[in-house]
Amino acid sequence: MNSSTPDCAVAPGDLVAQLREELRPVYREAAQNVPGWEERAVSIATRIGDQLASLRITRSSLVSALRTVDRLLTQAVAVSVGTALQVAAVGTIVAMEVLSGFHEGQGMRDERALAEALLAGRSVPADAGVAGSVFSVISVRANGSSPSDVENAFRAQAGEVVPSLFGTVSSATGHLLVPLEEDVAVALCERVRHELFGSVWLCVSERPVGEIPLACKEVDDLLELVTSLGRAPGVYRITDVLFEYAAVATPEVSAELSRVVAPLLANPVLVETLTALVEADGNRALAVKRLFIHRSTIDYRLWQVEQLTGLSPVNPRDLAVLSTALAVSGRASTN
Amino acid sequence: MTCTEDMSMSRPIGISAGAKPPLPETTAARALLTGAEVASAPDLPPAYAVAAFRSATPSGAAEVASLLRTRAGALSLLSPRGGYVLLPCPVSRHAGDIVRDLHSRIGDGTWMGVSWGRRADLPHVRATAADVVTVVLASARDDGVYELRDVLTDVAVLRQPSVSARLVRMIQPVVDRPQLLEALRAFLDEDGNRAGAARRLLIHRSTLDYRLRAIERLTGARPTSPLGVLTLDAALTAHALVLAHPFLPPL
């Protein structure tokens, strides 16, 4: 974790001792030609490089430490004629993988710092190359996946679409920042959602580089809204809940919407009928089938709704307002 | 609209057009609407119906002013083509009726937004009445008296700039194509009835369906769903608001 980054550089002697300790089994396996030693060498060396990236050490001190450790370990493992080649190879593998893990980790650390700055609305250096770009901010609620699961899923899915993935879900604000337009970010989120277990809600909003904090606020509000509205897990953007979003943010309007549907709430049959009609896109014949009722029954119920609310469910505009009102007032009563 | 016109439109005038110094009624109306010191006026009624209006004719505001002279306790703040009217009204449910009564006595071409509140809340009440009449005009509704309840979603969109910006961006490609815009307007005027919209436009039903599909492709909003109808309707209103110019007097 970044928070554990020490303030002082690691002493060269400590670095050599640490590397020697961790790499000793790798060299030993190579010297004994234990099957699979190469794969293990690659994975251990990459992890070491990645860990070292969060410490304040320079590339040149790491290179010189690796050289020392290679000499020490090559001497320590008894080199017979038959295994000299393996031991030479393990030195190359270790040096390459540690260094590449180190570079990648440092790149991620720089990305993280840049993302934190952008998300917080701080100015970023001109050479960061983000001027004029569009970003999407993503907020995630994943029951059953840890923040690092989510981040790994994003890194795995981003692949070739995203040249670099900026923020992380473990960043201070809990947002993910991707240098993508909203449509592309939504597609990425859909793939990530399928990779994660459990119920996952992802909210996405696009903004130009200077307005990223606005997008953060929007996705936070959006995530709060879709979960409080009881929306199914999925990927959401503001256009999916436009009126609910605007109504909830405007207290006078949400209060009036609640007053409009208050007389309906005492009558669950009418609420059920309206919900079925909304799900049927206002098609009464379809709603009748789903409700197992007669056509004249639905007409009577819809007439009752109109008497109680002043809004006519057979008018699509009014039906959409009624649907928004039910969602917003249902949300108010559960909070 | 030129700059000069704009300025004359929004310059407040007294209760009778042509009065030079502001009348006490105007001062009281402004004080109430801005929430300035009103405690020093204990004779004022405890609650008001506030109407914000826009008149199509140049004499509209003067007409309203002359009607108000006979009403005890009525206050107003007017500009040539619009303004605010404050009518004493003790209970909220009467606000609409009181304003509708006033509206019925003036000629055609007056749009009014009404809201109600106690004296201390009048700045909010004014904002609501003004937003109601603003969206009513932007959505090209018939002249008449409207309350928040009649235009809930449009007012919510107007109050949330991030939402209205989205809608404007969404509808722009349709606004840029006159045939599609005409089809959408007819479809919305017919409350989503495609047969009615095709008749109104004198085009074949399948031509209309084709245009509606083009609208869906450009906006992502499905005209055959209730939510799509409301979204497209609100988007046209939001788009019209971008071009709207002020008609209410400054406070």
C-alpha cells in the first residue's frame, strides 16, 4: 500500500540482504533443475519488483544490488557443470523480471498520483499529457468483491482498450478514473460486472479534464440513487434515471411528487397495476395479460388512478411522471 | 432580439404604466419577493398566492395592473410584458383558483405560473412561480394558469443544470434536422399517438415510424415508451430554455 511508503530510502546493504533472502530458493531450484523453476522464478521476481516500486529506491541502486545478489547466490548454490546454464539463466530471468515489475509498479504509482490529483480537482503538470482529454469517472458498489478484486477486474478487462488505467478503487475518494468516453466506459463496466461475483452496481459519468470533481459527485449521487430506488445490479449513467435524479435533487419537486402519489399508496392494487403498465411500456393489452385481469378491470383501475392523482395513466407523459413519483416516494419511505 | 429591446423589456415600471417614482405597492412587492425586511409591515397578510406571468401583448401588464386596483391587498411588480402578482391567500389550496379567476378577466395570451407560501417563504415561492411559467413558455403550452404540479419534471430539469445540459446535448441532432423535429413535435402533441401524428403531418404512418426510429437512433430515447416520450419532451423544453430571454422584472 502507498500509505506504508517509508520516508527514507532503503539502505543498499538492506536491499541486498532482502533480495538475497527472497531469491535464494529461486536460485536453489534452478541449480537443482526442479521442474517448473522458470515459471516460479518469473512470478517471484515480478512480485519483488512490484513491491520495490513502492519504496524510494532508484533504478541504479536496484541494478547494482541485483548484480551483487546474483554473484553471491551463484557462489552459494553449488554449481556443477551440468547446471551452470540454469544458474546463468536464472540470473537473467530474475534481473529482467524484477526490473520490469519495478517499472510497471512505478508507472502505476505515477498513474495513481495523477488520478488522485485529477479526482480532487488539483492542477496537474502540463507534461502529464491530459490537457483537453475526456475522462469517465466510475463509482462501484460490489457486495462480495473487495476493492482490489474490482481493480484487478478493471485492469484485466481494460486490456487493449485503455492505454493506461488511471485511478483505483482504493483511491481516497473511492473512484475509478479511465481516459475513455462514456459509451466506451459503459461497455468496459459491463464486462467487469460479469467478471465479478455477487451484486455489482457501477455508475459512470464523463467530463472534460477540468470538471472531473463534478463527475465524482454525479456518480456518487447516482450510485446512492439507483440503490435506494431498488434498481437491479448493473451499469448506470445519469440518462437511465434522469427524472428521478433531477427530482430527488430538487426538494420542492420531490415533495410535490410524493403528494401526487400519496393517495395511491394506500391502495396496493393500483400501485401494482401502474407498475405493470409501466413495465408494458404503457401497452394496456400486455399489462392485462401479465396481471391476469380483464380489460375493463384495468380501465376502471386506471380511471381510479386519474381521479386520485389528476394524472392520466393512458397518457404516456403522465404515466412516466407517475412512475417517477412512485420511485421517488418509495425511496423516501424506505430511507 | 437586440440588446436595447432586451433592456427595455426587463426594466421595471410602476403599477400603472408610465408612473415615474416607484409606488409603495411596488416597493412592498419587491421587499416581500426578495425576503427583505417585512417585519416592519405588520398589516400585510400572512400568506400570498404569487403569480409570475408573461403577456403576449404590450398592453398585457397594464391590463393586469388595472384589474389589481380593485383588489384589497394585491401587490405587483411589473415589466411591460410580464411580472409578478401577489394576492393575499390564507390557504394553499385556494391559490390556483384565485389566480385562475384573475386570469379569466384578462384577454388571451397570458401565461401564469402560480405558487403559494407564507410571507417569510416568498422568495422561494417567487422562484417556483417564475420557473413554472418559464418552462410552460419553453414547452409551447397553451396560455393559462399552471402550478408546479403541472410541470414537475420540467422544473426539476430546469433546476439541475447537469441534467438539462445532458438533455440539450441529446436532442441537438434532432433539432438540427427539421423533418425529424417536425415529426417529434407532432408525435408529442398527439400524446404519443402515431396514427394521429401521421395524419397531422399528412404523411404515411410508415414514414412517421421511420422518422421516429431515426430519432431513437440519434438520441437513445425510445419514442414508443412512456419514459422516452417524457424524456424527448423534456429535452425539447430544455433546448428551448437555452434560447429563452428574460421577461420578468429584475428584483
